[in-house]
Amino acid sequence: MSTKTTFKGIEASDRSWHVVDASNLPVGRLASEIAQILKGKHKPQYAPHLDVGDHVVVINADKIQVTSKKPEQKMYYRHSGYPGGIKEESFNALKKRKPELIIEKAVWGMLPKNRLGRAIIKKLHVYSTDTHPHESQNPVELSFNIKKVADNE
């Protein structure tokens, strides 16, 4: 007698939408929580080879924080592909220029670097203000148990 295990996987997963307020939260801790939601690790039908995660909308990306001397010392690098084409930018400069990129790069660093990871990162929507165009999806407010960074640090 053989019994078969049925695995519904991606068909059984319904994609819900979540809103996260990034005000005064540390970048790395927030990114790790967001990556878990995007991958679907909070669902019972999670499988590492499937994309069963939810959509995450992050608002107030311009109010993200880091601790200690990281605002001046943390550097972000990109390369044009040409010899000598490396560019570097500090956390403060990138926060002024494009604050959404800080959260996107932090979350991307915690996802798999393959076509599954590229599909998962498309479900991340980051906005620097407190408004977003995804109200019609009825996103649920999501809060994490993360200690906020004090402004005097």
C-alpha cells in the first residue's frame, strides 16, 4: 500500500499585501523581517524552491536609521562595467539622493541570487513618503518587534 502526499504549493498560496512603516527602524533588522515575508517563510506551504511569499509595501523610507557611526562610514558601491568605473556613496548621501535604494539593496542581500530571488524582489514596493498607490489591494498594517533607533545615536 502506497500513499501519496499531495503538495499544492504555489496554487494554495494566496498573495496578501502588507504595509510596513520604516520610521526610525534600523535597516538590517527591518530588511531581514521583510525578506522573510517576501519569501513566504511565515506560511505553512513554504518551500524553498517556490515563490509563495506576499507583497510588502514599505513607506517612510527616508526616515530609516542606522546605529553608531554608520551614517558617515557605511558605503554603497556600484560599478559601470568599465575599467575604473566604480562609484561609492555614503549612507547619508544615498539617503538624500534616493532613500528607497537603501532598503531595496538591504533586502536583496538577504534573498537568493537566482531567478527565484529576482521574482521575489519584484513583490517589494518601497516609497520615501507615507503615501503609496496600493490602497486598492487593501494592505494590512504589519509591525515587527524591533527596537527603534534613538535620534541622538
